Amino acid sequence: MNAIIFSAIWGVLMMFSGIFIKTKAVIRNLAIAGVALLLVVNLAELNHLLNLHINVRGMLVFDSFGMLFNSIAFAATLIYFLLSARDIEDVGVNQAEYLALIFFVLCGISIASSFNTLLMLFLGIEIISIPLYILTGSDKKNLKSNEASLKYFLMGSFSTGIMLMGIALIYGATGSFAVVNLAKQLDGFAPVMMAGLLLLLVSMSFKVSAAPFHFWTPDVYDGAPTVFTSFMATIVKAGLFITFVRLFDAAYGPSLAQWRLTIAFIIAATLFIGNITAVFQRSVKRMLAYSSIAQAGFMFFALFGYNEYAKEGIILYAAAYSLATIGIFAILIKMKDYTFDGYNGLAKQQPLLAFVNTIFLLSLAGIPLTAGFFAKYYMLLAAVKSGAYLWLVIFAVLCAAVSAYYYFRVIQAMYFKEGNGQVKEISPGFKLVLGILAGLVILLGLFPQLLLVHLYF
Amino acid sequence: MIAVLLIMIPLLGGLLLFTVKNEGSAKSIALFTSIAVLAVSLLGLTVMNSPADLNCDLRWISALNSRFHVGLDGMGQLICLLTAISFPLIFVATWSNVYKNGNRFYALMLLSQAGLMGVFLAMDALLFYFFWELALIPVYFLSSIWGGEKRIAATFKFFVYTFAGSLIMLVGIIYIYFQAGQSFDMHAWYNLKLDAGTQNWLFWLLFTAFAIKMPIWPFHTWQPDAYEQSPTAVTMVLSGIMVKMGVFAVIRWLAPVLPDGTYLWGDTVSLLCLTGMIYASLIAIKQDDLKRLIAYSSIAHVGLMCLAIFASNKSGLQGTMMQMFSHGVNIIGLWIVANTIETKYGTRKLSELGGLAQKDPALAILLVIVALANIALPLTNGFVGEFMMFNGVFSSSVTRYGVIDMAVAGICIILSAVYTLNMIKKIFYGDSNTLTKSGTPTSFPVLASLSVIVVLIFITGVYPKPMLQLTNDTVDAILRYMKTSI
């Protein structure tokens, strides 16, 4: 509850700060302080220290799973602000509004990660989506940004419509919005109910950009200003996945056998399309868009598994993926040329940048000693434990091997190719935060339980 | 304690080297570190060899029931000794090689040593996998930065091959983990008796990774390119030690865990091994490039080791372990010669060399001894291992084709004599040409390291008993688990 209240209030605060405060640095620091505050109050709630109790009539439920993810999201946002807040200023004139919108997205994530009725699910998802439509189009004079925004908005509202339709059908079949009861209603064959669940599944798959509903992702991620792509592709995506896992556990899990084949198909298609298409990209930014689709395929194993490893795994995956991708994007923003060739010879010019970038890329590829390894590992654990579709697991690891191809292309460009990769001005603070981020990735890669232990408070 | 030191010394030494900017001191520190590792390894062999000294079992990831469990048994001792001996030899023999950013080169070399030690010491399957992957990363960077002209593509092929294999192995590891009651412990795995049907397919999940690493035909295509394009010091690590990871892993993590699978697929794997041996030997005969020749010879030798494991008897397994050590030493010797010739004359083509024996008699003598060991002449270390392996294959009770296997493998030994002696002839005898006329005697460090290798060749060739005793217990234990199924 703390997170929802504070993020909403701080969002409003940020909105008005644009009117009263004229110094950019103050606004920036205000946002950083806000996110730090969010992190603190959320951790306090997770540890049962401070809890603003409001009677929500069971529509929201605050368990350690949701709150732990909120902490990860806020910590990731904090790092994101520390690394890229200056770049947000470069997007346009409305710096305070951009930051306010990000806080509203965080508010949406907090709602979506703790929903207990379909109504709250819808509300959470919409609060996440609408600010993102604006952020995508925030580079007003750029045609690609406008196109991306419009595309995102149209496709997004379409999928929202599908979601509403699904919720309506489910309500019609059960007479309730409660997610918990959903499972119990599923005995016997109920066409209306099935149709509702299917529509809900489709719309959620759209939101997390799983194939075959992924077509908006590359264009939107590519067109949006890179700072906001970074936010969308990491924290938002992880948040939506957590929501999806919550929904799936409650609504689909008990009758998982019926849904396994559908999920298996989505996983296989997502992994295949994401990985294969990423191989052919020239621009690192677009490659990262496809990589986010490919990573979504792995995160889907959390739905497929439906056991304790799946829950632990998705938390770890959210952390590992967000941290690494934020780092890669932060470096990408500083590059003058977004193509692979733009990275040529970066190791000579900026040894530290190249080194931490390598760690992040290795983490995404799932090499041991990085957080990404245990993230993937837990997903495979969940899938193998479920005992079904071992071929899918093998297919997934082969796709992971393909993913090494495009991640390593960046490493090859940085270290093994001659050239002078140009970077913009870089402050020592930026390097320091990146160093800390890389340290976190390695720490989680050695001791994943440091994070997971909080699931059992 | 010993086990932890074997990993930590090269790891810390490697990390330290990243901060040392001076090329010369980086070299010395690397050499010193590797000698320290050798000293620790010898200490573990002789004085501090109680189980308490050799093992270390710490909490790691309790949620997964995975422990940081490292330890040395007889086989571990032998292969760790090989790893420990190899690095000082490599550093000394390539002492005069100059690398750009040399400190990083040596740092990565030491990190790869730490990874290799971890693979050989891990008693926990997850830890084993961890190191298995980690050993690859430094080597990838070493070859890609300091390698030959086509290094990026060749090394990347190598990387993707092994990475794909490892990931498939990971699925197998996870599956066995659940079957073993959520345990990664080696002994829990050994005592696990899966039904034959499961072992049947599970076998390939693990074996693919090991076969790629060894490499067994038809998984070998990465290897000649990678060996050729890597800087020779790295090639020595690759072929001397890293290849043994695959052989070692089959003995430690495959045969005792999946005895039925090993038995069922024994003949199929043997067929692959034999095909690969013949194939690699024939290609080696036709090679003109010195590095590629040694690379293919390595495929042939490793094929024999794999064949002997699947004979599933004492002679075969002991021979394999013996040969892992001997082949490691011998092939490093061959690479040292290749490196010397390449740096001196700027070519690796056999057709451009000749008559070097007059100019450089010491090198010629040493190479001839190493080469004879490579083709397993009696009195050399190669003979002991290969004889035992042949004996094992011949008397194997798990296959009906033991005699045929041995006959075909025997042909490969003859072929190996053909290409090895041919190589000696083309490099050292015949008329010298304009390139080799200017030849000078080889420098002292190279001769010193080659002499050490020659001494090792003779000692283990004439008196192999200590080594056989060392691995005796491991072999008995592994056979006990393997025999339960037959």
C-alpha cells in the first residue's frame, strides 16, 4: 500500500514542480529522492515496519511476492534515474512531466503487482500503459517517435479492448471479478469462461510482447526516445510479467494441463522469433528490442512451471534482466552511433564502459557468475520440475545459445575490432553507478539467495 | 585447503595482473603464480594428502541444496598436476613472445587456469557446470584478442559450439538433480539408479557437451580452426588441458552416473570415436600447416581415450587417465616446437621448411623424443597409456566388437606414425632452403621447458607405477558404480 500511495503523491508533486522550480538539477534530484523514498517505504512494508493500512476490501493483496518485486522495480528505477536522468532532460522541454509520468507508471506497477480482482488488474495495466503512450511520443519533432507513439496507442488500446472483453465474459460466467474464485469455477466445460480466459491471455501476451503478438515491440522500442525505451523494456516489462504470473497462478494454474500446450506454443514462437530476428539486426537498439522479446520467452517459463521455482525464478529474472538491460541502455544512450559498428574499438577508448557492458551482455546471455545465469537456471528448473515438454526446454536452451551470437557481437565490436567508437561526455558519477550496477549483477550471480530469501518473510 | 588454494591462487594472481601495467613484471608474476600453483599441487600429492587437507565443503546456495564442494581424488590429483605443470611450461616456453597489453594476456591465462582447476575439483554438479562455463570465457577473450587473422570467426564458432553443448548438459543436470532428490552431490548422483529407459536419452544430453569439448567426430569442426587461429600459448591450454575436460567429465560425471546409458550407447560412441580417429589421421597426413597437423593428431588421440573409457574395465580406465596426463604433456611439447618454428621463421608450412636439424640439433633431438612419445613408442609415457587402453578395448566385456575396435584403433597408431615422422622429416631433414639457412639454435627457455617434458616422458614411461597407484582407487570406485548395471 505504501508504494501505491507514495508513488501517486510523488507523481503529482513532480507534475507541479515543473511550474514552481525552474532549475533542472533540483527537479532531477527531487525525482531521485522520490524514488529512493519509495524504495525505503516499500522495504519498510516488506519488513513489517511501517504500513499505511487502508481498507481495500480484498481488492488488493500485499504479499511478499508483489512487494519484493516492487522493491526491485524501485531499486532499478533509482539506478535508472542515477544513470539516465540527465538524458531525460535532453528529450524535450517538459522534464518534470516526463518524471511525473514515470512515477505514475510506478504507481500502476505497484497496483498491478498486488491486484486481487480483475478490476484492479485492468486499472493497474491502464495506469501503466497510458503514461507510456505519452512518453513514447515525447520527442515531438521526431517523426519516428510520433509514429511509434501512435502505433503503440492504437495497438495498446486494441489489446485493452480485448482484455475488457475477456474480463466481461469471465464476469458473465462467474458473476465475480475475484481472481481467487476464478480457479474454483473452472470445473466442467464452460465455453464463455474459456473464451474469456483466452482473451485475457491474448491481451496479456500482447502487453509483454510475446509472439505472435509482438509486432509492435521493435517499432515502438526503436522509435521511442532511447531513455524511455530503456524504462519500458526493463522495469515496465518486468512489472507486466509479475502481473501476468500472478494472474496465471490464480486463474489458469489449477487447470494448467489445458493451457500448457498454448503456453508452450507461445514460448516456442517467442523464443524463435525473438532470437532469430535479433541475429539480423544492424542497430544495437533494435537488437535490444528483439532481445527483450527473446527474454520474454524465457520469462514465460514462469507461467509454464507453476511451482515455487517459477515464482523465485521470475523475481530473479526480473532483477537480472532489468539491471543488465538498464546498464546496456545507459551506455547505448552515450553512444554517438547506435549500430554495432559504432561500438568498434570502444574498449580502447573507454575500458571501464566496455568492461561493464561486457558483464551486462554476459548476464543477458546467461553465463555463470552473472545474475542472468541463475535467472535462466531457475526458469529451467521450474520447467523441468513440471515434468512436461522436455523438448521445449531443450529448444529454449538452443535459443539461448543463439542469443549468445548477437550479444557477443557487441563484445566483439568493443574488444576485437579496430575503430574509434565515439561516446558523448561521461561523468565520473555515471561510471561509478555503472560499476556498482555491474557489482550487483555479479553478486546476484554468486549468491542469488540474497534476493530470494526476502520472498519468505 | 589444497583444493581451494588451487583455485584461489591463479584467480587472485589473475585479478592482480589486471592492475600491473609493466609487461616484464606481469610475465614474472604470472610465472611465479603458476609455480606457486604447482608447488601447492605437489604439496597435495606428497605431504598434505589427508582427506581433510584435500577437501573443502562450504555452504553456497542452500535453497538449491548446492554446496561449494571441491576435493581431490586420485584422478583429480593427476589432472590437477597436469594443469599445474602445464602453465609454468607454457609461460617459460613462450617467454620471448610479445603480446600487446601483455598483463591482460597473462591475467586471462591465469583466470583460465583457475576455471580449469575448478572443473577438475568440483564435487557438486552445479559448481562443476559453473566452472565448466567459466573456463571458457577467458579462453574466448584470449583467442579473440591475440589470435590470428581469422580469429574472431574461428573463436566464436568454438564458443557457440561449446556453449550450446553446455546448455544442453545443463538441462540434463537439472533433470538428474530432481531425480536425485534435489541434490547436486556427486556421491548422491553415483548412488542414483535411474531406469534404463531414462538413462537412454539422458546420456545424450550430457554426452553432447563432453563430445563437443573433446572433440569427438562429428562434433569436432570447431577445433582445427580454433587451434590454428589461437595464439600458440592458448592453443597449448586448449589442447593440452581443456580437451581433457571432456574426457575427465565422461569419467567423473557420465559413466558412473548413467552406467546403463554408457553401456547401451557404448558401441555407437565407439563407432564415432573410430570414425573420427581414422578421419583425423588421414587429414593429418595431408596437412601442410604444422598447427593444423597437430590439431588433427589431437583429435585422433582423444578419440582413443574416449574409446577406452567405453570399454568399461580397469585397464581401459587407468590407461585413459594415464594418457590424459601423457598426452597433455606431449602435445604441449609439440606446440612448443611449433611456436618456436613459427616465431623464428615466420611460417608454419611444412613445405617451406627443411634441413633444420643441422642448424638446430638440440631442438631436433627433443622434438624427435616428444614425437616418438606421441606415437607411443615403448619407454615413453605414450606407450604405457596406449598399451593399457588397447588392452582394455581388446578385453572389454561390454562389447562384442572389442577385437575390431582394437584393430581399427591400431591402424590409427600406424597412421599417427606416418604423419608424425613425416612432419619430423619435412622440418628437420632434407635440404635446407633460403628460409632455413639462416637458422640459429633455439633459446634456452624453450630448450629447458622441452627438456622438462622429455624428462617427464621418460620417467612416466619407464616407471609409471606411482601414477597408476594414484588413480587406482578412483578407477575401482567408478567401476563399482558402472558394474552394477552390467
